[in-house]
Amino acid sequence: MTETARERQVLDRVDRARQRKARLREEHVTMAHGAGGKATQTLIEAVFLDAFRNPLLEPLEDAAVFGAGGARLAFTTDSYVVSPLFFPGGDIGDLAVNGTVNDLSVCGARPLHLSAAFVLEEGFPIEDLRRISASMARAAASAGVSIVTGDTKVVQRGKADGCYVTTAGVGLLEHDARLGVAHVRPGDAVLVSGPIGDHGVTVMLARGELGIEADVTSDTAPLNGLVAVLRAAVGNGVRCLRDATRGGVATILNEIAGASGVAVVVEEDAVPVRPAVRGACELLGIDPLYVACEGRMVAVVDGDAAESALAALRSHPLGEGAAIIGRAGADPPGLVLLKTAFGGTRIIDVLVGDPLPRIC
């Protein structure tokens, strides 16, 4: 079967699956619906995809890709409701800019311009707003983008959590290659660009509610430079890129396996996790694979290009801790398996429920 025929087969199967109406059993929104796992996926498919269905939305990628005036563009949007607003290594401002830049970057686009909308609670300190705005300006300058439009709303005291930020972004695709889960096939290699779980653990500990101290900082960073280095080294050998935010690496791997019909086999010992992050996760009973990152990506590349991809990632400051963590296989299709350090194998499922507090 040719690659084009296989891609068409995968896309047809995904489309048929999504045409089957998802069933939302809950009568009210719960926190689990925002956790990035099964409940989130069901909410999106049963409510939003059902209402807004169109060819640009149906792939449910990090950004929509479309043509306009002879150019190929990518467009994305996201909202940020992190608490606390300021945490070691970042704040809601650079988180919002970096997150939008990254959603465009992993679709293969060069980010160009962003919008920024603020929902502010009555009584919010102006000095904090200046601090957030300055952080956004620095992050935009670092990523090479401009914030060109926006909006501001103020709600009554007690009706919000200080400050919410919504950003949207547009980027330009300057090459013909198309990235996406339809391109993933058995034999491909799965890489992460650095240690996982830093952001989620940092935010959880910054609240001071857990009584745990650890020397960790958020990994929030723009990935467009790292993606450019990887593409320059591997070119069309890059199959799929995803930034591992809500639901962590485990959720991304399940999305790839489920949509492409491959098996993803991960070596537990190969997954990079900082000792402080691993220790905090053990105390909290959390698997680092499900903890959000804000400056890490999962890359699936042609198996023959795995070492070249790894070297390219490690040549960039944001990819120094990159690692090959697994491979795509044929069986069992649609599942993610973890080969444990003890020689066993277990299934890594999609996140169920809401085990983590709000972190992005």
C-alpha cells in the first residue's frame, strides 16, 4: 500500500469513527471535562464537533491549516486559566504566548501574529497586569511574533480568578510537507524533546497546598526554533509533532495511536524525567507521563531518521535533554504500551477523570 493510500485509509477510518455521535452522559460540566483526557475528548466531539463540524475542524489538530490567496496558513486559539498566575520559571503571560506559538509550530507553520484577550476581575492589581503584559512582550519578542490585536473585559469581584488570558495566532506554512497522525506508520521512532512534567509539578507545588518542596521550574518556552532545527535535519522524515500540554505525553501518544491505527511501544527507562519531578510525582501518586509540559514536544519521525532527529534536537538549547522513547508498531493497533523497568508491559491509557489540579 502506498503512503498516500494508507493516509486516505486512516483519515477515512477516523472520519467514520467521529461521524458516530459521541455520547455525553453528564448533564453538567465537571472539572474532568477540562483535564485533557477521555472526558475532554467526549465533550469536544459530542458538543463542539457536532455543532461546528467542517473539514478544517474535523482533524482536531492543534491548529487548522487552510489556503488563502495562494498561501498556506495555520490558525489556532487557546485560553489560559492557570493558578497561581506567577510560578517559578514563568507566569500566565509567557504561558499564553508560548502555548499559541507552539500550537502553530507543531503544525509546521512559522508563527507570525497573535491576538490577546483579557478577562479581569474587579480589584485585580494593575501592577500585576503590567507584569503579565511585560512577560507577554518578552515572550513574543523571543519567539519572533507580534501581538497585533486584542480585547479586554472586566467582571465583578468574585466572578473570576483574577485574570484569564485568551490568545489566537496565525502562522505561515512555507513548505509542502504535511504533518499529522495520518502519516505515522509502523517502524517510526517516537522522541520527546526533553524532560517531561516540569510545568505541571511546578504549578502544583507553587500553590503551597501540598506541603512538598522541590527545586523545579516550569519548562514554558517557544518551540518554533526547535521545530525549525528538526525539520532542517530530517525534512519529510518528520511525520507528526505535538506539544505535550494537558494530559501530558501519555495523552498525546494515545491520540497518535488511536488516530493512525498503530501501536506505540514506549521504553520506561528511556523517558526523561528530572529526579525532583519524579520524586514529587511519587509522593502525589501521579504518573509523570500524564503531567503537562509547556515547552516540550513529542516528535514521530521515520525510523531511519531517528538518530539524525535526536542529534538535531540535542543541538538546540531547548532540546538538550531529548530522547528516543519508543517506536510505532503494527500490533496491537490503537494501543500504547509501556515496557517497564522490571521487564513487564502495561497499557498506557488516556487520562480518565480529573486527578490533577488546574495547571494551564
